Amino acid sequence: MRPARALIDLNALRHNYRLARELSGAKALAVVKADAYGHGATRCAQALEGEADGFAVACIEEALELRAAGISRPILLLEGFFEASELALIEQHRLLCVVHSAWQVEAIERSALSKPLTIWLKLDSGMHRVGLHPAEYRDAYQRLLSSGKVEKVVLMSHFARADELDCPRSAEQLVVFEQARGDLQAEVSLRNSPAILGWPSVPSDWVRPGIMLYGASPFEQAQEQAARLQPVMTLESKIISVRELPAGEPVGYGARFVSERPTRVGIVAMGYADGYPRHAPTGTPVMVDGQLTRLIGRVSMDMLSVDLTDVPGAGLGSRVELWGRNVLASDLAQACGSIPYQLFCNLKRVPRLYSGG
């Protein structure tokens, strides 16, 4: 059996969720959209079901998958509904729903709901992606509560640059939010992962840990609280072939790497079809049998090459960590011009093996 696999540590997942609660002092929705960032939404939600205040997904399809798996905690639809016909399913399955557009407010007012909904009303405070304009915000809040179709409204927005700790944009967005909110008395949700870790003064009754839940830092630089995260996924494989090359020999497609000295080349069963980044350059760190070495040459669809010259004990069957506790996904992402979010979400074909319940 091909040795490439992703090991998912559910104890680390729970540790990171508890850290989000500790740092924020707030209720926390575990963000498990996009199949829990490639970690497996159902298994991750089941691991947190006993202690999570709720979950957040992108769309109703993801929510229904969790309900079918027995998840009973509150589930928030971060993109809201795309058609008014979804409101019946939202009511039936007791889902929380983001409202970010005027047409959604109108759809709720016109609906034939028999049970009132809990709505998270999203303000565009400067992200300029989705969200109500500040001038529309208070009116939308009043209309929803006056409709008889809504029992509770949580006020929310999303920071565009919270991962830049020296950037004033988050403080500016907070001012916009507070001005739009005015004297509205409702719970608030503003803090995503970087804001939980790096912006402790931002008020939030609810927080939304996403990337931090999976143990990756949202910051490019070292950050005190992010250093407490535990990586949840370890992507690993094994050496399946070894080549002894003299100096001056090319390795892989396009001869992107030419040996500068006599070189032991290990071939690993891992490639871009598994989700490992194709553009990872020579020198990208990998761990072989617990010793740090480097990627060499171009990543292929199913295989990649590593330098075993200074790992003399390594050979056929040696374990290779591509990312995990020793090779951080954030470091790998930075080396190849990506982000850990994309690395995790691109994972495919590789079986996921779970530990920790």
C-alpha cells in the first residue's frame, strides 16, 4: 500500500480549541468549513462535539453533512443562504445563519417560517467582500427583529488584516463597527484566528477560530500566543528509492537541481496530486527519520526527491515528514509562496488516519 498519509491528532485539535476559549474568554464556534480545512469535518466536529459552543461552515451542504453525522450543536452558515428556498432547511435543521445582503433581509421578511431564526448580521466594516453597508445596518437589525421571523441577532464583522499586527486597519474597522452598531444591545462576534491570538482588546462575545484550530499560525512572524498552538495534521510518507549520483548530475523534470557534490537522492511517494505544493523550491525543509534535510528538484505528480547525503542512516522505508510538528506548515507555505490554509485545503488522495478519539 502506498505509504503517503495524513495523521490527524484530535487531541491537538481540542487543545487548540481550548486555547481559543482561554485567550478570548468568549464562546467559540469551531470553523470546520472546507472539510475542516482538509482535516475531515465530520471527525473534527465529532471530536469537539462534547465541548464546542458550536460550529461554523460555509454553506448549507456542509451543515447538513454534520447533522447527518449526528452533530447536534449549533451550526452557523458563514455565507448565509443563496436562495430563499433554503430557509425551510435552515429552520428544519436549527441552523444559525449569517445575513450579509439586503435581499436576504427581504427574503426572511417574506418567508413562511413557523419558528424564529437566530441571525448573525454581518457588517462590511472595510473588508469589502460581503456585508451590509454601515448606513443600512441598524435598519436591517430592526427589520429582522420586527419581522416576527427572527428571535435573536448577533452583530458581526470580519477583519481584513488582523494577521498584520502592526497594521492600523483592524482598529479602523473596529471604529466603523462601533459607529454602525451605535446603541444596539446584542452579542458581538468580531474575532477570527489572528484577532483571537493578536488583538486581545477587540470585544467579542463569540469568536470564530479557524486556522488556529488546526495548529497553524496566521502570522508570518513569530507570535507569543501562536507558539502555543499544536499542529493537528502530519503529512508523511516513506523513501521508496535511493540513487547515488556523482557531482554534476540533474535530478527530476527540467533539471532544476544539479548535484554540486556526490549526492544520495531519496525518492518519496508524495507529489502534487496528493496536495504537496508543486512550486516548492529546492531547499524546502523535510524531515527524514527525525533529521532535517531538504527537497531537491521539481515536485512531480506522485513523487519528489530529497537529499539524503547528510542522513547516512536513511534508506528504503525511512519515514519522511513533509509537514507537521517538526516541519511547520506555515514554514513550508512561506518557502513556496503559499499559506497553510491552502496547503491543508489542497490535500487529496492521501488517506487520513485519526488518533485521540
